[in-house]
Amino acid sequence: MATTLRTDPATPARTPRTGAGTGSPGRVPLPLLLTGLGAALPLSLVCGVGIGASGIAWGEVLHHLWAGLTGGSITPGQVPAYTIVWELRFPRAVLAAIVGAGLSAIGVAVQAMVRNALADPYVLGISSGAAVGANAVLIFGAFGALGVWALSTAAFLSALLAMVLVYAIARTPRGLSPLRLVLTGTAMFYGFSAVTTFMVFVAERGEAARSAMMWLLGSLGGANWASVPIAAGAVLGGLVHLGWSARRLNALAMGDETAAALGVDPGRLRKELFLVSAAVTGAVVAVSGAIGFVGLMVPHAVRMLVGADHRRLLAVAPLAGAVLLIWVDILSRVVLAPVELPVGVLTAAIGVPCFVLLMRRRSYTFGGM
């Protein structure tokens, strides 16, 4: 008797045990989780604006936020505090949320694309490529005619160049394979890292080298309103595309053969994911530097809460990543105040023990192991 194959990738028969990791689906009701994170995000934004080395009363913080949002008036004596709140802290908190959301969502996509539990947005080598352009600005003053846009522009252009190189090397007549993408991205990462290390080594100005190292470790210290639209547009576009592709990601996570049987072209989908991941990663890295572990840890943590269905993952992971990075940025400013720590140092300090705890949990598996 012939068997009938279901061709709806939206509802796979059973949770896939793939390189993206698995978990028991629906441990936390999705509406409850979304409501909690939805409430935590604006609260975290306010805390990101109110907490800092400059002692500004909470009432004054809220007044200046309201004045900035509504176009209200302030007195001449309030200008310094208003500048700190509206021009420095608020765009920084907003950018932290955008970067955290983008890295988390792309982490979900990359882990499905290469079917590797250890994959994150930087496995494609895009971040190290962006670092070459950023260091060229910080150390040698390249693109100086662009003013405040010089760093973002140079980082994004070099990220696009890295994307083209990785794609050209990894592509075969049969398309993009997960293994070739990982190997090519890793090789390019080390190659670009060597270039940036050499640039820092030959820098004549010590302050320029220090700024370059801060950028390489991830920092939101240079956040301003001019940098927000670039990152926000890229992340929003990436989230829309990934949300539209969530059902196909469920199929891809079960393997290329299964995906093809369910009517999904794995080669075409992997190419789409590569382009989206590279564009979002390049835009995010251009404004924040290389912030690690967010795109690796948040997807795994969210899987433990909502399961492996990418429709759920892509609804929760961006919110969780946004809230996480806002609070990490707050810690970076207050732990050793007035000295500011690189955000990437704290994400690694938090991510390593969390990753070890995840591996020790018997109820959670990586790649079915």
C-alpha cells in the first residue's frame, strides 16, 4: 500500500533533532512570554537612559525623555542634562535593543542555515571583514570626508566585500553547502583578523589603537541618532524576511532531503539566508563592533522555553536579545565607572558559563547528541 507524504513544511510531524539544537516545545506559553518581554523592553529602555555615571534624578530623566519624544520645551539650565539623556543615553539604549534583536534573530537563521549548534552571526566571516574597514577609519583616517558616517560606511562596505568573497569561495555548481560555508567563513575570519591585528600593530597613535581595540571587542559608546536608522532598517528588513521564511526554516532544519520532499528548495533558501544574514550582520557590526555570544546563546536559551519551531523562535528571540543587550550595556557603563568596559567582554563573561550550563543539562541536546 502506497504511503502519502505530507507537503506542508509549516507543521513537521515531529520536532527535528538537528544541528540547531532541540528542546521540549511549549515549555512556557508563548503569549505569556511575549507579554513579559514586551513589557520588559520599554522598561529596560528607560533604565538604560536613567542609569549612568552622571547622576540625573529619575524625575528629570523622564521629563527629558517626554520632552524629546513630544517636542516639548526645556529651560536653558536643563540643556546639559537633556543632552545627556536625549542625545547620548537614549540613542545608545535604542541601538543596544536593535543590535541585540538583530544578532539574536540572525543567530537563529544561521544555525538553521548551516545546521550547526555552534554557529552564530559571525561564523560567516562578515564581522571580521567589517573590522578591516572600521580600523582603516579609526587608525588611518580613511573616508574622513564622510564625517560621522565614515566609520559606519567603511565597516559596511568592507562587510559587503567580505560577503562577496565568502559567497564566491563557498559556492559550488550544486549551490551553498553548510560545511563549505562554515569552513570558508572560519578561514576568512582568521584572514581578516590577521589584517586588523597588523593594522593595530602598526598604528602610530596609541589612542587610535585603543579605539580600534574597543571597537573590535564591541562597544556602543559611539551611538548617536545618525547611526540608528541604518541598523534599524537592516534589522527590520531581516526580521520581516525571516518571519516570512519561518515555515521553510522548519523544513530546512530537518535536512536537505526532507526539505526538498516538503517542497522547499534548500539551495535557494540557504542563498537567501546567507544574503540576509550577511546584510544584517554587516549593518549591525558597523554601528556596534563585534559583540559576541548574543547570537549564539539567545537562540539556545529561547529554544529551551518555546521549542524548536522557528515561528516561535523568531517571535521571542529578537525581544530577548534586545532586553539582554540593553542590560549588558548598562553593566558595561557602571561596573567600573567612570571607565567603560567593552560590551563584548561582558557578553563573553556571561555567555561562557551559561553555555556550559546548557551543555550540562540532560533535558537539552545539541545536534541530537
